[in-house]
Amino acid sequence: MFGWNGKILRVDLSRGTSRVEDMPSYLMGDYIGGRGVCARILFDEIDPRIDPLSPANKLIFSTGPLTGSGAPAASRFIVSAKSPLSNCVSSPCCGGYFGANLKYSGYDLLIFEGKSPEPVYVTIRNDLVEINPAGYLWGKVSSETEKAIREDMRTKHGLDNWALNSMGIANIGPAGENLVRFACIMSDGGRAAGRSGLGAVMGSKNLKAVAALGTGQVNIADVDGFRKAVMDFYQEGRDNKELLKRRMYGTWSLPGRANASKSQAAFNFKEGYFEEFVKYEDPEVIRALIRVRDEACFACPFACGKRSRIKNDPEYPLTAKGPEHETMALVGSNCGIGDMLDICRNNYLCNELGMDTITAGAVVSCAMELFEEGHLPEKDMGYPLEFGNRNMFKLLKQIARREGIGDLMAEGGIALAEKYGHPELYMGIKGMGIPAWHPQAFDALGLQYATCNTGGAHTKSTLPFYEGRKDPAYFVEFTKKDQDYIAAADSGVLCWIIYHGPLWGEKLAEWLTYVTGEKYTPEGVNRLGEKIWNLERLFNMRAGITGKDDTLPPRILNEPRVKNRVIELDKLLPQYYRLRAWDEKGIPTKEKLREMGLEKEGTDLI
Amino acid sequence: MKIKIDHKLCTGCKQCEIACSLAHTQAVNPWRSRIRVFIGEEFCLPVIAGPYTEAACNSKGTLMIEGVEVDECVICRASCPAKSVYKEPDTEIPLKCDFCGEPPNPQCVQWCAPNALTLVED
């Protein structure tokens, strides 16, 4: 088989058993891989109405046909389950080396079912799948967990430094164990499947970590064609200034850009400009301050990852990944914190404790506004928490461990804001915190956030920077196209960051064709992306999410905070639904579903 | 000709491992590659497979590189019985870099986007 292994590894945590299944062929053809396959399996195998933290939820780690193939930036894996934060389908994407190792172990997919009676971690070394006790790992932060597992593998299995170094590990920190609804799954020293709280799903299954070390291979259908195409692509990349900037600065060049376009989320989205970031407008300043090295994911020539260190602070001794721009915004400017080292401290804490920096930041900034406005009394907090207060470090630890008020905040921003009587002050969509860019600064962004299947996510469609400004109809069309394309790329699994813009869909189809030997076209992959998007929508509808949830916080809709603009969602949404061939309530029409072969899946809904 | 390694430029993407295994085995498998990259927090170390030695070393030490302690075994190029790398995973037949034939055209160098690997005259 080319690209694929054609195998699913299914682990039943309740019984402590595992088995290997053949991958059904329709999954490979109709859903590309990764995110698409996850959407299909979730739809088929779980009741969308279940409690996401119950044993009935399934946790899927998925690769795609491109994972491990060496296609440039085919580095990522998808984790999927019903989200405990948004109650929607979720499919966060994570880089590092775990995905490739899962693939080289001989599996395309890893599905966890049920709930282990005791904490466990699972190791996968090709055919050898072991479920190991993890009681001694429970409570450990992410980096210590990885270290302890490597040490375990050394002593029990006699693996040498090279083997231990090649291994990929996905794990949860204390936040996941304590079922914090925005806990993430950490991997390989700072990568994260961040959004939508799947760390809590992993914690609810008593699964502390999964380690994979594969020594198998991926077969390429057209080896010569593939090698030549990669070389050509590298040649083009060498002169591409945008990509070179990515390698140099990652997302560190974005605070300057965001401030310039008045879209840097600040003070719980009250503002779109953050004075204290002016000193970081030259990314070289950040690079000089904290960078240790440029860090690539597996098979990525562009290395946008940045490893950083807070120099001379014994409380934060290790290097960390990032902070990325979203982190700088949500645990930085949006909380009124402007010192890069303090942002790094927040980033470090979130990573080690295993929490999504974006939603964690959104919840804390909501608490800060509640505190400043006098709705959240100091006696409940135990300390002052106005914007910019460094008590935030303490608060993050409390949330992850569910201590004091942290217990309430761990339930998410809606629970917090409702308790103190101001639900409108939480800047979230479907429960998930809004990312760094202030939606009011861009026409398309509010629509993208509001209609995203997984909640307020920035990686399921993105900003059309390179397109300049056009009329609303254009942005509605852009949003749909982008959502479909990224659903396809996430299924490849290809990191779309370097394949956006002019390369839309083309390269994805090209790599898929070389690797699998099947004929893919740009139109074809985008059409499959549309099918995946619709299937996810149907899952959400069955979970009780309706068109009414396609909305934005009142602040974004009604208060002109940036450029004196509001988002006219009531005008944009109907256009968007029409373009998707959905009815006025946001329900896919029968004709559309028939066209995509999803008629059966829509039964009773339409 | 030789391959010069500048570990400070290495990003740890392992495209060299992919290029090598593709060139030598027509499939992708880092474990069949003649070059491997050791991922570190501060820097990554690409190491190219040298000749096979029949016995492992008696004494093993560590080296300091840029203030970081590195296992000597990791930067040693030899394929040896004590190491998991530079051998076919199934048959354990030792592997050695052959510069991808004559004249040398090492694929790892071709695929190294950050230019950590370069082909230089002796």
C-alpha cells in the first residue's frame, strides 16, 4: 500500500486490551485521512449527545497518507473526540515527531475506547503494544512525564539514547488529569494538540501518555516524481521571503503586524492595539531576548517553531516551545501583560500543566475584567487580579489543580462569567476562547470564527492577508473556500501554514498523488474538504448545536471597539449559508447532502 | 569530498533521514538511513554513519558541547553492536554512508533546507 498502512490500532482501556483492524477502503478514498477520517469515525461510532468526559467518548490519534512520507511539512497528527469545552466535534492538530512514529509503527489510526480503572500509559513499538501502570506519573507535569517514560523504556526495554531520542510522546499534565475543560495534549517537549480540551478527555480515560517508536516504512507510489517535486519545491522556497521570515521569526513577527492593523487583542478584546508590544514590533528584539534554537516539526523545511528560555530564572529552568503569537496575545496583551518574559512564564506554566494557552488566557482575562468591574470580589479570588497583575501565574496553577476559585474557572469561561452575573464578558465562541486577532479589524474573521465547527479556532480557516481588502461577498466566499481547503489539508495531514495563499489545494493534491498513486486534483481535495466540513456540521447538529450557536460575543457584535466597526453577522451569515447550500437556519439542504453522498447521515435532521 | 555539518543551523526536521532512505531503499524509513539527527533542547546533532566496528567501546564518556553534556556514543559515527542506529532494522546488516554514488551527490545535502549540511572539497 502506498502512503497508507491500512491499519487501525484500537485500544480498549476498560478491558486493558488492544487489537489491530484493517482500515475500511471507503475511509481512505472519501475522507483523505487525518481529520476527515476522524470525523467519519466519530460520526459512526459515538452518539453525539454523550457526555464528552464519559467512557463512551472515543479519543482518536490520526495520521494521514502524507504523514511520515517526507512531503514537506507533512509533520502533523490529528487528535479527535467530542470536545468537553464546546460539545462539538474537535480535531486539534499537533506537530513534533509523534505522528510519524505512529505511522512508522504500522498504524494510520489509534483509537482509545472506554476508561481504564487505574492510571496507565500506553507504549507502541511496532507490533508491541503495552498498557503500563502510570500511578507514579499521575500529578507530574508534562516535561517530567516525558522524562520518566523515557527512563522507564531505558530500564525495562534496554533502549539506547538514539531510540529514546527518536520516540514521540503525547501526554497530559495535571490539568488533563483534573479534567480542566481546556486542558490540552502535549507532545515532544512543547508541541500541543491545544484547542477544545482533549487533554481532559484523555484524563477522563485515566490515560496519562502514549509513546510511539516505529521502525517501519512508508511506501511512495512515484518515488522519482516525488523526489523531483520536493527538490523543485525547495528551490522555490529558497527565494520566498515570507517563508524565510517564518524560519527566522516564526510567529514572532506578528505582534508588530497585528498592532499595525489594529487587531492585537488586548484587555479582554476591549482594544485592538497594545502599547506595550510596540517594543516588540521588530521581531529581532524577541529573538535576541529568548530564542535558543529554531525548531522544526518532523519533515518540515521551514522550522517556524522557536525554542526559548527565560534566562536566569531558576523557577523556569527548562526551554519551552514558543510563545507563538496566539499565546503572546491571549496570556499577554489580552490580560494586559506586556513583558515578554512574563508571557514566557505564562506559556511555560500552561505547557507544563497541560492547558491551552488561548482558552486559559481567555478565561483569565474574563476574570480580570470581572474583577476590575467589581463583579468578582477579592475575597473570592484571595488576591487582586486587575489587568496586568502577575498573580496570574498563581491563578494558572490553581486552575490546573482545581484549587480555590480555580475549580470554577476550570469549567470554562462561561461557567465563571455566569456565576458572577455577566456571561457577556467571556470572549468565547461555543465555549472556546477567541484567538489573537481582533475580529472587528477584518471583515472575514468574525464570520470565520462564528461558523467554525470546533468553536473559536484560528486554524480551521485563516486571514486573507495577501488578498487585500475586497467586498463582503468576496470574504464570504473566501471563508468557505478556506474552511474546505483546510479541512482537506488537516486530513492529508499537511501543515497548511506554508501552503496557504497562492498554493491553495494545488500542492496538497500534488503530494497526495505522488505518495498514494491515486489521482487527486485541487478541486477534488477541496470538494472532499467540503464533505468533511458538512459531516462535522451534521455531528454538531446531532450534539445539539444549532445555527443559533454560530455567533460572536456581544462585545464583538455590538460594541465598536476597533476601527469604529462592528461585525454585521446578521448580514454575512445568510450569504454564507446560501453559499454552502444550507437553509436559513444553517442546516444543510437535502440536495447538497445528496450531492456529497451524505444523505443518509442527514436523516431526521432535515 | 566531504559533508560538512554545522549543527547550529540544524532545525531537527530529519528531512536528511528521509532523503537518505528514499535514495537507498526507495521507501521512507529513518531507521534505514545512513544519517541520523539527535534532537536536543539547545541544538540538534546530525551524525553520518561511518565504518562498522565489531565491538562496542569499553569505556563510555561524555563531551561538553556549548556547555551541554553530550553522550560520546551519540556523536560517534561507527555502526556498532551497542547502538540501535546505522543498521537494517530487520537484519541488523550495518549501514555506511556512500555519498550516494560516484561522483558524490549526497541526497541529505540536497534536502537540507537550512543548509546545516554542505558538500565541500577535502
